Amino acid sequence: MDLLKRIRQKIDEFCFNHMRMDGAQHLIAGILIYDVLKYLIPVWSAILITLIILVANVLLLDKWVKKVKQGAAAWHDIVRGAIGLLLGVL
């Protein structure tokens, strides 16, 4: 259990020291979406739906609606959302 706690602390430290505001929002979204869904549906389904929502957010909202500067999806935002999902599961 101490190992998991240390891993979570290292992830938290990395994320909060090396992220901009948008990355932090993706991280928090991953945690919150999973936390809400885990009470409504089975855990594995909540994990899968959270990942789908995070990917759809980056592909649809960030790429086409907001017209990000690069014109491409920011895959690091998906990774940060997945890290948030991992933190939510732990």
C-alpha cells in the first residue's frame, strides 16, 4: 500500500509542477468523470467510458470547435486525462 501511495505522490508532484492550466483541467476531468461514473455503472465500464469521453473531448472539442493553434489534437491532453483516471482509480 505504501508503494501505491508513493507512486501517486510522484505522479501528483510531476503533474502539478510540469503542467499548464489546460493540462490540469484534463487531469481533474479524468478524476471527476470516473468518480461520478463508478457509482452509476460497474468499474470497468466507468473506466472505458471515461477514456472514451477524454478522447472525444480532445478530438472533437479541442480540435474542431476551439481550433487549437496547431490544428491537431493535443495527445498529451489525453495522457493527462488518463493520468487523472489512474489517480481516480487509485
